[in-house]
Amino acid sequence: YSFFPGRPRWPASKTDLTYAFLPANSLTDTIKSVFSRAFDRWSEVTPLTFTETASFQSADIKVGFFAGDHNDGEPFDGPMGTLAHAFSPPAGHFHLDGEENWVIDGVPIDDGNFFSTLSAVDLESVAVHEIGHLLGLGHSSVEDSIMYPTLGAGTRRVELANDDIQGVQELYGSNPNFTGPSTTLTPSQENDTNGTPKFGLS
Amino acid sequence: HFFPNISSIPPSLLKPNATAWAAFQKLLGCHSGQKVDGLAKIKKYFHYFGYVNSSGNFTDDFDDILEYAIKTYQQNFNLNTTGVLDGPTIQHIIKPRCGNADIVNGTSTMNSGKPPAGTPTMHTVAH
């Protein structure tokens, strides 16, 4: 695991973080629940909590979908390529490329050809990764970690690996209810392209 | 572009080769000393993710800067550090990814920023 230069993190006085969605995106509750699940994965292993708020301006974390140039100097590039980016604490900006084909319900379909095409992206996988950046984690070379930079077309990776947990706990400490990687806190299913379940951390 | 599942995505939107980096596949096998149309674009890719510092006008020459960037990228992604745009490296480069840089302010946050495995860590004994 790794951190941003200078190891920025949310101040110790701020463990209850709020997040809000760009009103102009008019996201449905179903889409918002994907982000809620993604936040839960990080709050399960740290003392941090994440609560949605309606006020985009005052929220600690601001989530928005944008297409192309969106005035932060890092324009998006259309389908595939860069999927999203997030700023280190305490900026809290979380931007996703609005031109991706975002799949909301990551449960694989029966025939196992989940993501059988190359241009569908699992929203929860990207959300869990970017929240890692929002908390202060950089990229990791550990291939099954959430903070590994690429998300192969056809994969869904939502469960924190040891590498991710050690990194975020080095910044914030642990959640008193977290009793180690074997704890199954948020059910999910991981599959790669041909639907073979991946037995990651659970 | 939100879909409950993959079968609800209209085929017209599923254009596998419309990805931003598909063009890099024609650079397969390029190595140091060559001049190939398109190398300037992949230098821009490496600059975007922090592997190349200078943001000047990139040329199509496969120069030392590009070779070093490729070796660092290969190290970060556990690929053989050949310094060549070989198959595994190209296949990895075109994968969709997070837009955050791998190398920030010149310091890598992945493998290449760590001491090689097995490097004896400094031991000091307090007297």
C-alpha cells in the first residue's frame, strides 16, 4: 500500500464524514446505494463513518459524474481509458466519467458471461477504489488489492484486501468491531470474466 | 450511461474497440532506437500517470526517457522489466484504469518506489 506525498489524511477531529452527489446528475436511489455499499467497506475497517447529506456545498466528499473536460485540469476521455479520479484528503472531490457504461448491479448474470463485452464497468468496484484515494491511499502493486490502478474489463473487485486494510488502518486505526480479515462484513460476490468466483478476502 | 446489468446495455454502446487507448496496440514490439508514429502519444500517456516528467512536445523517437518510463511501469505492475513495448505490457496499458497518477511529485507510490525485495533495511543500535 502507499500514501500520497506527505501522507495527507482527514483530521483526527473528523471521523464522521459526509458525502453528497452532484444535484445535476439526478442519481436514482439505486445508484446512490452502490456508493453507500462502497463507503461501508471502508467504515467497517476504520473508525470512520460516512453519511449522505443533501447539501453538496457543505459535504466533506462531493461525488459527480462528468464528461470530457470538467475544469479540474484532468479531462475524461470517453468510454474506457480513465474511469474516474479522486483527490487526496481533505479535498474530497470524487469525479467519475459520465461516458462509461456503468453497471449498477454487480451480481453476475446466470450464464456467467458477466461483463462479457469490453466496455461495461462495474460501478461499485470503481467507487471502492476511489474512496481509498479520498481517504489518503495511493496506488498499490498488489494485484488483488482494491488500490491496484487497473480494472480489467470483465472484473468486479469490491472486497478490501489485506494490503488495503493495513494501509488505511495505518492512517486511521481500526474499527473496534473489526476482528481481522476473516470477518465477512459486507456480502458481495467477486467474479472474473468467465464467472469463476474469486476467493479474495472475505 | 447507467445500466442495472450488462444485458440492458444497447449493443450500439458496447464498442470494444472504441477505447481511448486501443491505438497503442499498433506499437507492439517497439524498442529503444526506433522512431515510430504514435510513440509521442504513449509518452503523453506515461506523462499523464507520472512516469515522464517533462511535459514538452513529445517526439516519436523511442528514447531513454521512454525506455525508463516503460521499465518503471513494468516494475509497478509486476511485469518483466524489458523496457520494450511487449505484448503483456501493451495489454496492460490499454486496460481501463483509475485516472490518478501512479507516480506523484516524482515519487512512486507503487513497487518502483520501494526498496527492491530483500534489500537489507538499515539497522541501528542505540547505545
